[in-house]
Amino acid sequence: MSFYWKRALAAAALSVLAAAPQHAADTRHLTLIEAVHLALAQNRALKIARLKVTENEQKKAGEHSAYFPTLSNQ
């Protein structure tokens, strides 16, 4: 490896190490259970899928109501 590449790699490594303490204060330590709950709460695709299930259940209930007799005031 040439001297230039070693120097560039060392500079990159030092810049990463220098930036680490600034971000260390912003980190949040989670347990596995907390991480799973947070991921499920923030997952847009999962929210959309749950809403589609609810929507289809409501459509199904509406279709079942067509089997019941209707009363009119005529």
C-alpha cells in the first residue's frame, strides 16, 4: 500500500473517531423488546396492512347486513 493511501486511511479513521463522541450523547440504549416495539410502531407498511384488514372487515360486515330484512315507512 502506498504512503498516500495509508495517510488517507489514517485521516479517515481519525475523522470517524473524532466524530464519535459527538454522536455518543445522542444514542439511545434499547432492550430487544423495546426495539421490536419501536420498530412495529414506526413501520408504515405494517400500519397500512392493519388498516386494510380493518377496512376489509368493515366491508364484510356491510355485505352481511344485506342479508337482513329492511323496513320502510311507506
